[in-house]
Amino acid sequence: MIPILITGGAGFIGSHTAVALAEAGFKPVILDDFSNSQQSVLQGLETILGHPVSCHVADCNDYNTVLDIFQREKIRGVIHFAAFKAVGESMDEPLRYYHNNLGSLITIMEVMLATGVSDLIFSSSCTVYGEPEELPVTELSPIQPPASVYGNTKQIGEEILSDTVKADKPLKIIALRYFNPIGAHPSAQIGELPLGVPNNLVPYITQTAAGIREQLTIFGDDYPTPDGTCIRDFIHVMDLAEAHVSALQALQVINTTSHYDIFNVGTGQGNSVLELVRTFESVSGQPLNYRIGPRRAGDITAVFADATKVNTRLGWKAKRSLKEALADAWRWQQHLGTSDSAG
Ligand code: UDP
């Protein structure tokens, strides 16, 4: 089994990708500092896979430790998730965000070059498209000036990748621009574990349904969309996880020494916030307590992917429905129970 390093592998997308990699016959090796994740994820992975997953507790900025892990685990490819991701916090703590998100990427790439490991998948984001003029967005849609420090770390991250490949360094890289990942593994053994009050819509919905939060606030119903609420491309986290496996397999058969490509990873379909709430009510069988509030600063009206490139070139397509994603998110919330462990 080929060992693949998953930085941030104890996080939401990382842990689901560990499952998808193992199911495809790779050996996932997790590197995580657990600054925004919990050790219990490892137990969930072990229950799903039937065996423990190799995990190293370390900071991706620590060159010597990362080098040691590459050598000991005989790493042959990397999926780099590890990053801070809270938009608001990134505006208050810019240096922490630039240091962590960019420093870790640079360190990982330096260790890859030092050890002769070529294949790298990078977590990017549809935030690079800002408020798009045309929908759906393709990979050639214009990149907009970043709206946050977090968004800028993703844009600069992509530039670091493309500049390194332009310089003919022996790295084969795919950046995946994620849309809105939701849901959980259908076993309810792993899922999203937001610390404190969730920023994202689906954990807020499931926590409200579980009685942890009193009421969901829908941020604005006066957007120029059919029902007035924002539109996003919500993708099941297991579909997104499997896109990483497809990307890795594609890199393995590329025989040039330097390569860089970018793919949107979305379903290709936009759904409104209100549609999501209604779908959740139908899969959970209970009404959701919500109110319409003011718009949230920085939110864009609508974004969804043109997924043609990833469908045709990587042979990957989202398979799971919005209903399935919300049913899995709800099952996961019920598994967690009604305690608000993180406050
Ligand atoms: N949203 C909302 N209430 C919440 C959280 C989110 O109405 O408590 C809306 C938000 O305004 C956006 C959509 O849900 O239109 C998706 O937000 P999320 O933070 O999940 O992802 P984003 O698209 O901002 O990355």
C-alpha cells in the first residue's frame, strides 16, 4: 500500500479523505497538530476502517519533524489540508494566518523536494472567484481580489504552487477548489466537529435541530436570487474526499516531471440557503426554528461550479444527493448528542 501523507488529516475533509484513500488501497498517514480537531476522530476512523490509522502529532511548519515523518513512513504523495480557516479570525490575526497557512505549504514542498516525493494535492477554495460575474464558474473564471486574509492565503498558496512548477521543480501538483462541503460519513463515526458556535450553515442547522442552538438565523433574504437567500454548491464531504483520490491517481500516471493543474470540485448545482433548510426539514422530519436576519458582511450572492473539467479529465463526479448529505449530517449530529462540548 502506498503511504500518502494527509496534513490536517484529523479535520473535517481530511478525515473523510483518509477513509476514501484507504478504500482505494492507499495507506493514509495523518499529520495533525490537533489545534482545531479532536483525538476522537482517530477512534472513528479505526471503527470505519477496522484498523488504526497512522497519526503523527506535529506542526507542518516544523521542517525537521516533517522530514523525519516522510522518511520513517516512506511517504509517496501528499494531500495538504492543514490550514486555519476562520474568515473573521483571519482578519484579526493576519500574521498567524499567513505564517501558518503559507509556512506549512512551503515547508511541505521543501520536504517533498528534499525527499524526491512529487505528488501533491492542495486544498484551495471557490473563494478565489469572489462574487462571480457569470455562473457557473469555470477554472478560467476571473480570480477576484481576496475578501479576507484567509482567502488571500489560498490565492497566494496557488501562486506558490504555480511559480514552483514554472521553475521546473520536480513536483506534480493539483489544486482543488472546493465549494461547500457538508454531510458526514454515513456510518456517523466521523463528521464535522466545529469548536464553539458554528460559522457554517449545516452544523448550525443540525445543532439547532438538536436543541444546542436556539434558532438559526438566515443571513438575508433580500439577495437577487429566486427566494432571496444566497446560493451555494453544497457537496457531500465523501464525494469531495473521493475527488482527492481521483486527483492523486491522475498525478500518478502523468509522466512529465513538473505539472500543475486546477480543478473545481463541486456538484455543478446551486441550492439556496432556504432550499437547504427545507430539505433538512424533510429528511429530519421536524420543523427547524429559524428567522430571517440581516445579511452577513462579506457573503456573496451566489456561486456554484462548472464541474465539466473535473468530470471529464479526472473521471470524478459527485454521486450523492443534497438529501443524502443532510441525512448523514443529521445522523452525525444525533451520534454526537445534544451536548455542546466546545461551548
Ligand atoms: N448562513 C446562514 N446562517 C448561518 C450560517 C450561514 O444563513 O448561521 C448562510 C451564509 O450567509 C451563506 C450560506 O449560509 O449564504 C453558506 O455559509 P457558510 O458559512 O456555510 O459557507 P460559505 O459559503 O460562507 O463559505
